[in-house]
Amino acid sequence: MNKMRYRLVYSVLVPIAIGMLFQVPAFASKIFIPMDAEGQANHLKAYGVTFAALKAGIPVDWLLNYKGGSFGMDQSETIERMCKLRGVTYEIISDAQYGGILNEISNPDFNGDIIKLEKAPKIAVYTPPNKEPWDDAVTLVLTYAEIPFDKVYDDEVLADDLNKYDWLHLHHEDFTGQYGKFWAQFRFASWYQKDQKDAEAMAAKHGYKKVSQLQLAVAKKIRDFVAGGGYMFAMCSATDSYDIALAAEGVDICAEPFDGDAMDPNAQQKLDFTKCFAFKDFILVTNPAEYEYSNIDNTYFHQASVPKNTDYFTLFTFSAKFDPVPAMLCQDHTTTIKGFMGQTTAFRKEVLKSSVLVMGDFKPANEARYIHGEYGKGTWTFYGGHDPEDYQHMIYDPPTDLSLHPNSPGYRLILNNVLFPAAKKKPRKT
């Protein structure tokens, strides 16, 4: 009788125990990384963890407009450990819980979408080899978020090395050959003189008589990279100077201090705006002593008329299900971003092409701060200002310590662009 009772208990309990054993992963099978204001301790490093998961071959769901643009992926001890080491807030949730989140996002009444991130993009930063990471917000945040990238410059670009990459950032460069228009204030500074000599040597190395000619050749290679399906991101002076260089192909727009001879007196009339990505009908600033390229930029207005404590710009809210691209690029835990200045701070809307998508603006000044567009098979994104956490970064200023700004909304916009090429593209709905 006892043996029969034992067999009965055994036959009932063992299958239950085995079933429970195999059900454990179902109750703890997803890593969920919230990205809302209250739920995430380090937004910037969360992007680095997501990038690392993609590098490890772990697909990631980007949950647009759900808790600030959260991330979800299969559970991995390696990724868990990384979250702990980097101070990134995460949760382990069951498949059933995660399925509930996906169902909520899929509801037609919820302005969200589920974007599959499949493969870590190969990242390049166009930057002079002598520049430090703190000279540029993108290299600064990539380093802080622990996202790997390669530095490329004129040699690599002209050798067609951009074909190795998916995403390219343009360092705060001057593509017009006017050395950032620092001549009036810094022409006697040793760093300025060295930069000029280095640039002239690079131009001669590649067979160009002028730096402006070299810079145009580089700009055209970058244009071809975008046309072929590349993703290009630029900030500050790399935005307007890039388009100006394209528009001025074959036209001397440099004053004598920059290239040794006078500019073409009819340069303005000879500009070809059809070659530009973003801008049209702009007016060149021809004074070599004026720290400005054209009237594309709205920095002077900010300096004169916008107090720092009122300088905020607003992100647009896009329909994630119908316009997933701008929705991805605008993921944040707030729609109000602190303004920040640069050599190119903002873009006057009067000179934007009709094809340009404005994703963030400052309406009191009728200016755009964050814009996007397509060119050929690829895309470009321009972001005004120098450093999202340094309102008016000046030469010789110390670098920004991003450990003091782990939740920076302005820096999140940069990292949205870094992840963007990893997304499995969906056709736009109509």
C-alpha cells in the first residue's frame, strides 16, 4: 500500500517539478530597458548596451514612444552584467509580460511602433587626427556610451574607404576652405597656423592648389556615400559649410586671407542651390573678419535676443506607425530640449528647401534646430549647436564631463541617429 502511495505521489509531483523547471525561462526571458525620465538612471549608456547587444548578434526591439523609446531583447547574462556595470536600469520580465507590452504598442490607438534593430552599424567619424574627443559632441558621447567607431579623414575619404561604413558623422568641420573663419581672432595663434599648414599640405598631397578644392572633393565623396545608401549626421559648422561648399562648386568664395587671392566678385550669383542637401537662396558672408559663413545660421539673433534661460527648442511628435523614421530620430524622455549654441546654432526656416523635414524648432525665432532629409538611397540629419550640455562652448574651454549628464535629452538625439541604421526599414504607410 505504501509503495502504491509512493508511486502515486511520485507520478504526480515529478512531472509538475519538471514542468516548473522548463517554465522558468518563460517567466524571465526578456531584458527590458526603460527610457523614460523616471525609469532610467543612465540614458546615454543604455544606447551603448543596446549597441553591444547588436554587436553580439542579439536582435533588439526599439519600442517607439513607449516609456521614452525603450528597448527589449532576449535575456542574456552578458547584457545583464553589462547593464549592472554601466549603471543602466533594466528589468527581467516574462514572455507574457513582454507580449502585453507589444500588444499595447500595436494597438491602433497608441502612437507607438516596434522597430526591429538587427545589426550594429559600422560607425565612422570624419575628424582631423589631431582632434581630441571633447572637440566634438558626437565623439564625446560615443566614447562615453562605449560605442566603437573609427576615425577617418581626407586620405580615407578620397580613397573611398567610406564604403566600409554605414554611418558617418562630420566633425565640426569647415568644408568651404576658410578655416572656420577664425582668421580675425586667432590668426596669430599657434594652433590656427598649424591647422592651416596641415590643411595646405593635405591639399598639395592630393594634387589640389587650394584647401577649398580639397574640401569640395571630400564633400562630393560624402555626397556619393549618402547617395549610395549611407547615413550622414552633422552638427554645428559641418552642416551649413557642407551645403555651401556643394553650392559653390567651381566658384571661388574664399577671401584673400584664406587662399591668397580675391574671391570671385560674382560668387553669390554663381551659387547652384540645386546641389545642396538642405538649404536654398542663402546669402554668403564675404567679410573674412566676420565669424559667419552665410545667413543660414541664426546665432547672432540668439546672442542678441534670446536669454539663456528661455532658450529651449521643441521636438515634433510624429506618428510612429506612419512616420517611423522621424519618430525614431526624436525618441526622448522629453519634447523640450535645452538650447545650445555653436558656430552654427540654428537654421533659418526661410532658407530651408521644401523637402526638408523639421524635427525640432524654436518658433519665436522661426528657426529649425534639428532637420532631416533623403538624398539618393541614403539620408542626412543636421543638428544645430556644438555641445548639448555646454550652452556656449568656447575655444580653450574644458571638455564636458558626460558622467554629470547621463540623462541628457540633447545628447540622446545624437544617439538616436547612431542606432537608426540598424533598423529594419518599413515602407511608409499611406
